[in-house]
Amino acid sequence: MTLLPPNRRSSGFTLVELLTVIAIIAVLIGILVPTINGALESAKRVQAKNDALAIVTAIKGYYTEYGKYPTLSSTPPEGDLQINSRDDNAKLMDILRSNVSRDKKLVEDMNPRKIRFLEAQDAKNLGKEAKERTGIGSKGQYLDPWGGADGYYRLVIDADYNNLVANPYSANAGTKGTPPDGGLSTGVIAWSLGRDGVGGKDDKNAGTAKDDVITWQ
């Protein structure tokens, strides 16, 4: 008599098993993605603060070398110098980097010894203006890790040399107010507007200012 071999279970996955595995992977992705995004955002904030501090250090180096601040003009402004436009940011970066390719006369007037006080790489996605970030953009501005049209660093420089600069925030960012009745006791401050690219003049810990990255705290 011929004996039939015993039934053997297929070694492949069943549909239920496959669906179970897919469900587990989906759950893991749901857990990991926010964690990864949070870590990336934290890294960008660290990069933004380091870049802003590098700009402050470069300006202080300029002051040590020339005995004055780089005020973008041979005629210093009255009061603080506010660097809050892309063009002014670019002019300042040219002076600090001794870059004569855009405005040779300005740089030679403001940095006659041609000292490179600031080293900065070209922005990522250079040439794609809306996506440029983390470095010197195509318009000469120093862009933060979020970049975009408004993603350049803002600064205030003590152009009247009273060791006070205006605080751009009204709360939770050090001594508030504007000189001579208030402000921060320092020569220069810099900050990034963060992911939203929008600044706030109110509480540093609220609203659009909450994600800003500042150098003086």
C-alpha cells in the first residue's frame, strides 16, 4: 500500500499575517516620524544660533580691528543701526567677508584691509531663491536653516556707542525697551525669525515670535 505524505503547512505568509506586519510598520512609522522631525528641527535651531553668534563675533572682530562698527556707510546713522532688510544684510555680509563682487566701493571703504571676519558657505539650493537656505544666498544675504525670502538674519548694532541696543521683544528676551531709557547692554545682537519667517515685537515665548532664535539668551 502506498502511503501519502502528511500535509505540510505552506512556508509563505498568509494574508492576515501580511496585514498584521504592515499595520505594525505603519504604527512604528507614526511613532518615529514626529521624533525624527523634532530632532531635525532642534538641529536647525542649534545651527541658526551658531550662525547668528558667528555674525556677532565677526562684527566684534571688525570693531576690534577698526575701532568702530560696520555701519554700511561712511555717515553713521543716528542711534542703533537696524539690519532688517535683505539688502542691508547682504551689504553687511559683503563687508565682513571682504566680498567685492557686488559693491566694490562699499567694501573697500568699510573694510580697506580686506580682512575676512566671517567665513560662510554658499546657501543650499543656490540659485533657487525660494528654496535657498543655510548660507550666503544668491542676493548676498546670510540665510538661516529655514531660508526663503525672509529667512535672513536680523541684527541691531550699537552705532551710537552707548553700549545699549534696542530689544526687538517686549517680554521674555532680556531687558526690554529702547535706548536711552531701556534696551540690552551690548554692542550687537542677531536673531533668526525661525521656521515661520515671521517676527514678533511682543512676548518672545508667544505667537509668531515663539520659534525665533536669538543670540543674547
